[in-house]
Amino acid sequence: MNYRITHTTRYIYNEPVTIGHNRIHLKPMNFPGQRCHRFELTVRPEPTTLQEFEDFFGNTVHYFKILPMASCACLPWMISV
């Protein structure tokens, strides 16, 4: 069975913040019976830093930093498993 999941996460602040550091865990792991065929992540406004790495447990982590930070951030993402 194949699934396609889309979602948008929005951060909305009462007033603009000066810096935005974020770590997100959205990409599913591959293991017997499940395989991530496609993963797309967009960060708006465009981050000054965007890194992908694996944590101790094998989970994919995305770190991003937005400077200067606006009053909101938007993260549309899509997974196909």
C-alpha cells in the first residue's frame, strides 16, 4: 500500500522575533515493510541555514535557522511512502 501525505506547519508569532532556530523530525525511517520514496520540505521565508542529519537513533533531523525572523514561518512538506 502506498500513501502520500501533505501537511503545512505554520509558526505565527505576536510580533517579529529576531532569530528562529528549529529542529524538525518529519521524514519517516526506512525499515522492512516501509520505505520513504519521496520527501519534500520547503521553508518560508528561506532559511539562512538548512541542514539534514541523522540522530543517534537513525531518525532524519532537519535543522534550519531564519535570520532575521518574520512574524511567521511556513513549512509545507510532502511524504510518499
